[in-house]
Amino acid sequence: MMRIFTDVLVAFQFLTRLPLSWVKYRPDALARSAAFFPLVGVGVGALAWGVHLLLAKHLPAAIVVIAVLLSTILITGALHEDGLADAADGFGGGWSREQVLAILKDSRIGSYGALALILSVGIRFFLLLQIPDRRFAAVVICAHTLCRWTALPLSYLLPSARIETGQGARVAGNLSLGVLMSGTAFTLTVVLYLLRLQCWPPVLASIIVTLLTGLYYKRRLNGATGDCFGATNQLTEIAIYLCAVWR
């Protein structure tokens, strides 16, 4: 029981900016804690819903959505946005595997990365504006849960694209089937409970985005990095919001 509690804290420590630096864990704990990445998504989605609930009756919808996006970016330290930007720069500017990996390692942002960030935030802003208040909580919580679930199948199926040890390398290729199954079961339970019969479009969208991006990472890098996980996360979140407003 104590190990499970520690793994939950490790998942929140890894994916958020919560003050959990005091948590001590072994290197293999990060791969085990991946089972709780969707739980972190529930927490982040609940925060977004709380901000929306608090402000929706008092401010224009556009300002509320900006506050919602800002709250999720702050709580995660823009972890996934950073991954998207790095991946856009790497895959957009690199031709060979070595070039892509070198650009991914560079912390500076380039033109592709800047454009990817602008598009990601802008698209999410406009899609969230279209989601009715009565569905906002369910859609946002499910979106943040599913987009963090995507790291599980990617980590299980793809090895680390880098030889050297890093946070992404501690997860990629190191997930057990038990971690994948337990994290997937939790994710499906949350989505089914919140969306009922409307759960299949976002679930299907998450699977498609994960599959397509995974195949792309396999072809370009023969593996995945932490930035790849962040890029898939962001693309999945956008896809789920698109499902929510599709007529």
C-alpha cells in the first residue's frame, strides 16, 4: 500500500508543478507510476472545471476559457506544451534521426515550435469556447485523462529513442503489461462514467492519434522521447475537444 501511495505521488511530481520534491523514489518507480498518469489527468481536469465553475457566471466566456487554459498550463509547468514545441522543431527541422534527436535536445524554441504552440493554444481556446457549460466538466476531465493515458501505450510499445538515461527513457520501453492494463482500465472507467454512451468518439480519437503518432515516431526515430509523449498529449487533447463540438 505504501508503494502505491509513493507511485501516485511520483506521478504527480513528474507531471505537475506541485511541491512534491521531498518525495524520494527509485529509478524504476517512474515506470510503475505511469499507471497513475490518467489519475493526474483527472486532477488537472478537475482543476480546469473548478476554474470554469468559479468564473463562468461572472466573466465573459472568452476570459473564462483563457483562465482555464492558464490554470492547466501553470499546474503542469507547460510540460506538454514544451514537448509539442520541441517535437515540432525536431521533426520539422531535422532530416535524419540524428538531426531530429539533436534538435529535440536543444532547449531553444524555433519557428516550427513557436507555430505549434500558437496553434495548440489557439485551437484549444476556440474549441473550448464551443463546449456547452453542462458538458464542460465531463469533456475537460475526460480530455485530460485520455491525453495522459496516451503515454502508456506509447511507452509500452516503443523503446527509448536515446541511449542516454533521461526521464523519458525511464518510461519508454520500460512499462509492464500490468501498468498498461491498470492505467487503461482506470481511464475507461472515468470516461464511461462521465460521458456514458458518448464516450466512444473521444476514446476512438485518442487511440487513432496515439497509433498514428506512434507509427511516425517509430519510422523517424525508431522509438520515442519525452517530447514525443508531450506532442501526442497535446494532439489528443485537441482531438477530444473537436469530438465534443462535432455536429
